[in-house]
Amino acid sequence: MEKFSYASPKTVKETVALLDQKTNSNPGQVEVLAGGTDLIAMMKEYLATPKLVVNIKDVHELHGIRPEKGWVSIGAATTLDDLAENQMIRTKYPSLYEAAVGITSPQIRNMGTVGGDLCQRPRCWYFRNGYGLLAMDNGKPLVPNGENRFHAILDNSGPAYFVSPSSFGPALVALGAKVKAISSSGAREIPAAEFFVKPTSETQREISLKPNELVTAILIPENVGKNTTYEIRERQAMDWPLAAAAVDLKMNGGTISQARVVLGHVAPTPFAATAADQFLAGKSIDEKTAEEAGRQAVQSATPLSQNAYKVRLAQVAVKRALLQAGGKA
Amino acid sequence: MSAKPPRPPVDRETKPKRSNFSRRGFIQGLGVGGGVLSGGLLETALPNAAEAAPATIGPDPVTITLRLNGKSTQVAVEPRTTLLDALRNRLGMTGVKRVCDRGACGACTMIINGKVMYGCTVLAIDAQGKNIETIEGLAPEGKYHPVSEAFVNNDAQQCGFCTPGFVMAAKNFIDLHPDPTLEDVEKGLGGNFCRCGTYVGIRPAVLEAAKKMKGGARNA
């Protein structure tokens, strides 16, 4: 790890001042440290070499879950464990609860934060081994003909082939959540679907956060339907999902009036499966409908040389998420 | 514990443009040794704290106070030093093991403010003011803790390198789940690996320890 200076602000205002003064000229010079479960490993690999690390764990305003005018605000520094232990989250937002407990290491859940889950860097092994976010070698992409079994199967025409690592991303997009961010130029609310972006150049990030911006909270609408997240992973513990599906189903009696199906870990951003949404509208949830919705969700998949198996996994994740949300699992 | 140990002194005079001042320089400037300041002095030193960015610390070593197994200890570390490295390399506490050093194996598991965490992924400077428990604090009277005893009884280790982390994770898990099922144990210890594959011994060990601790055995 490179040497860095350290600051531990107590307020959002102080944090914003710290982020602003150093980053204007050089992105990556200042990093925000919350749970540290990604940043500290990134620094050990010299993939992050900040001059200043700003610890936000002691910023009181960034913690906690509270109602906020038709929304529920979850502070960015709220730990995954605190989120999973919250009874209201468990009953009303099982899509967030399931995503949080899907992070299957108690230690990581005790350390990691909600904001950190959104801002963590992709797990693509080319990126983690220094080939850059787009994994290029002499102008040629390495992923399509390389080791791509964990890479994207959707929205993967390049130049980005990694998958979005966020556990909450699919659920946030399905629920129509917003990400609150602040910088010295002011506060803004970013719809979750716009927070995650597919970079087209090496200098672009996979999230729309500016270098001097801080995620302060996520806002979840109070009015949500039957929702859940279903993840499929190789190992039962300490592993990222190979495919995941988050669903939010607004019901009219026994019929779905509006469905949102969003896939995770299969594309550079959480992938909104609008074909499945359209198919589900007006239907009731049963095994056959769920199965067909899964098929619709992955119909535009274009698997790479080693990852066709993920198409089937994503399809099954959608089916099981729908049955789980509908209480039929 | 009583008062929160103070954070290391921060440079109030030169903020924010100068970030790489020397440790010796700023300690002399503040006229204190050992890097310990009263909270009151810090408050009065900067009347406009809310207006400005707080000053930065490091990158050179600073003296911090850690509360380890109930005892306060001072150690000089750079901000980049992890809690694991501070304990092993600076304080001689080698019970906590360094294996993957990336928060992916559990060998460095310690209990911080009542929750299990990976010491390799916590900065030592961030751990100030927190109650840190390691395997060294588990048997203060030289007697086995019920968890350690159950690991021995059930042959729950082979090479033993993952054991201190596993024992700490198991101890914390039982404190939080006094009456666990086998499934609870498997989920609750999901953050620790044993590459020898002694899970077949670890599972009954945790169940046995849980029973004993419920039966009034010492719950350190």
C-alpha cells in the first residue's frame, strides 16, 4: 500500500470540504473510506493510490434508517448488518434484506456499508490485475477471447465486459430508488437506474458519481409492491453471485398490475429486463408464468465464449424471485 | 470503558494546504509528547471547525491508543497500517493470523465493539476508541475458554492456522445466537475458511460450546 494522509471528519460539511480541495485537479487523489472492504484491498494491490483517505464512519449524519417524506432514507454509512437487522426492511423491503444477507460473510456484513456496496469497484479479474476497467491490451479487448466465465452476458457489445458488483443495485433499480449525493456544488438525487453507467472509455467510472461527490443516502419509495432478490452463487459462503434477479410486483388483487424485473451480475450495470416486465403485466404468479418471464428476461443475451451457463442461471433466478415474491416458492 | 481515547493530534496550524508534515514537527509544534491531547485542547484550538475541512494526519507515523482485550496500549503507526499488522508487527500479538490479507479468509477475525471483523481490512488508526478482542484475551486466567475447549474435544483443527480466527468468530456467534441449529452455525461462520477442511469437527465443536456456555460456563 502507498502512504497516504488520513482525515476523519465528523460532519458531511467537513467531508465535502476534504473531498473538494484535493480532487479538482486529479481524480483518485482522495478516496472515501467507509467499511474499507473494497478500498483497503484496492490500495494493497496499488489499484487505488490516494494521497488522502477520508474516513466517513464517524460522520453521524450518514448512519441510520428513517422515513423522509414518502421515502425511506438509508444512510450511506449504515452497515449491511444494521440494514439486515432492521425489522421494517425485513418485512417491507425483502429485496434489500435478501441482498444484504446474500453477502455471506458476517465479518463483511459488520464492516461493509450500503454506500460502499454501490461504490465498490468491479470484480473483473483483468481489472483487479491491472489491465484497466476495460481490460485492453494494445487497444484490443482481452475479455471476449479470454477468461470470461464470470463476465457479462447482456449489454456486452463492449468496450465494457465486467459485471456490476453491487448487491443492492438490482433491487434499487427495481424499487425505483434514488441515490443522494453531495459535493461543494450542492446536493442532488440520482435515480438508481442512472447511478450505474456503462463506461465507454478508460477514464470513465462505472458509476455516475463525480470524484468530489459523496453518497449520503439511498432513498427507497414507501409505495412498493411485493419485492425480493434471488441470487445464485457457486459457494454458499463468501462468494459473489453468478446471477441475481430483483423483482418488484405491484399487485391488483391476484394480478400483477406492474412488474419490474432487474438482473444483477450479468451486465456492466443492473439490467432492467423490460421484456419480462411487459410479459408479466396483467398475469397472476404461477410456476408457468414465472418460467416464461425468466425466458423473456434473458432473450437478448449474447453470451461470450465461456459464460453461456449464466444465461440459464439468470433465467432461473428470475423464476425463483417471482415465485418467492408471490409466496409460491 | 470510560472516556473515548483521543484521536491523534491533528495539525491545526497548517491546514489544509500542507498535508505531509513530519510527525516530529507537529508534536513539537503542539508541545506534547506521545501524541496524546485532551479533547478540550482540540476543541479550543480550532474555533471554526464547522467551517473548514479538518486537518489531515500522516502519512508519517502517529501515536495512537488501542484498547486491546481491556487494556489501553499506545503504538506508533502510519495511517496505512492495518490493525492486523499493528498487532502482529508492532505489538507482538501473533495470535491473530495473516493469511489472505484481503478480507477473504477469516484468519485475522477479531471482535471489535462486539462484532466480528477482519483485522486485515481495518486501519489501525480507525480502531481507536474501540473495544478490540483477540484470541489472546480469551483465556486471561490461563484456562481454556469453552469454545477453545470444544475445538480440542472435537478435533476441530488440523494445521491450526485458521483456529484463532475461527474461535473468535464462534465465540461471537454464540454470544449473539445462544441456541443455534446446525444450519445457523454454518451460516454464522460463513466468514471463515479452513483449508484443511476440518468443518466436520468445527460444526459439533460450536454446538457443544453453545450448550456449555448456556449451562453457565464462563462467557468471557
